[in-house]
Amino acid sequence: MEKSSSIKEVDYLLDNITCCYTTVNGGHSKGNFASFNLGLHVNDSAIDVINNRKELTSYLNKKIVWMNQTHSNTVLYVNSSDAKANDVFSDTVPPLGVQADGIVTDDKNIALAVLTADCLPLILVSEDKKICAAIHCGWRGIYSGIIDNAVKIIREKNTSKLYAFIGPHISQNSYEVGEELLSKFVSVLGEEANKAFIKKEDSKYLCSLEKLVRLNLKKLSVFKIECCQIDTFTDKSYYSYRRNPITGRLATVISLS
């Protein structure tokens, strides 16, 4: 697999950790899913998806914990046993992953993956590099407190400063929503939530998932936040559900060294 086309490494977060995200390129999937689709739940060929996941697993040289994401606020602590139980290569009908939209680990023998196709993938890692998290941040998850839930689990095990990485997601200019979404976020984040919305002439709003996440992380005293600034809707190197509802999923991955 060509790293430059399929996997983009994040080398500006912390030294000696593995953080990366995938593109649409360099895989086995076909048609609307071409070609490096990592989502088993989108009606792509399971064999093609498994082959794509094998490529990513080989690149990381670690088993990956995947999630069956449902836009919930559920966050789970996971370890090597979860990676083994959800091994997509061991069954004829591979499991979708642990039932969660966020996972946390201090196990250096595994990697954590979050799947997206416009939603915001959020990575958290402690400054001492002893614990990390992968979180699926659609607006429902952010609104219902998934980031708070992840940080709570981290803080039960670690008090080091937290660093954050925001992976490829739909940008504010591409994400039109109704006024009711602004009201929801003002109710949980206060008036500062207005900073994440731009009103249009037709009474619709442009919503910034990144700004909502940043406001949430600021409230939680996250030390440093980096963002790759890739708009999945406009950049065809990435899957976008809004651009095409029949599409694949990219992965954003974190692993401790």
C-alpha cells in the first residue's frame, strides 16, 4: 500500500505516537465505495472491506479496535481483548465492532479507529502518552456529551494534560442546518455556541463542527488542539455522505507507542 495515497500521518501532535487518517485511494472497494472503504455497514463487499482493513492493520502492525457507531454518547474503555473479540479476519460474517461512539485505551498493543464520512473524528492523547481516545463527533454526539464522557474515563486513569487532533470532516461552508440546531447547542454550551453558526438569508445556518468541538474542549481544559483543515464534502480524496449518501468510510486512528 502506498502510504502517500492511502494513509496520511499526523506528525505534529506528539512525538512517538501513531496518529493517521485514510483517504479514498489505494484500496480494493469498487463503484461508489472506491477504493479504500473501511466501513462494513455501508453494503460494500465485506471481502473488499476486510482486505482494506488488513492493509491498515499491516501498516500499523497492531490489531485495531473498531466501533459500531450509532451517533450515541457511549464511550468505552477497551484493551487487547476487545481487539481480539472484534477481529474482522476471524469470522465469515465479521463483527462491526464494540457498541460505542468513543473508545479509550492505555493499552500500547492496540490501535483505536473512528469511522467518518463528514462527521468529525476526534483524537485525544495525554501529554505523557499513556492514554488515548478516538471519538465519533456528529452533532448528536457532541450535543449529548460524548466528549465529556470520553474525558471523564480518561481522567479516571490519568491526570496529564490532553492534546487533541481533529481529522477530516465537513467544513462550515458545506454544512447547512436549521435554526433548531443552534438552539440546542446554546442550551448546552451557552451563548458562545453562536460562534459556531453563520446565519444565511434563507433562515438556515452554516454550522462548524470544529468550532463546537473546540468550545467543548476548551470547557474541559484540553491543552492543545490541532486540526487538519480538510473538508470532506469538497475534497474528493475523502468520503462524504452529504456529497453521495452511498459511499464508504475513512478511518482516523491513534496508537500509543
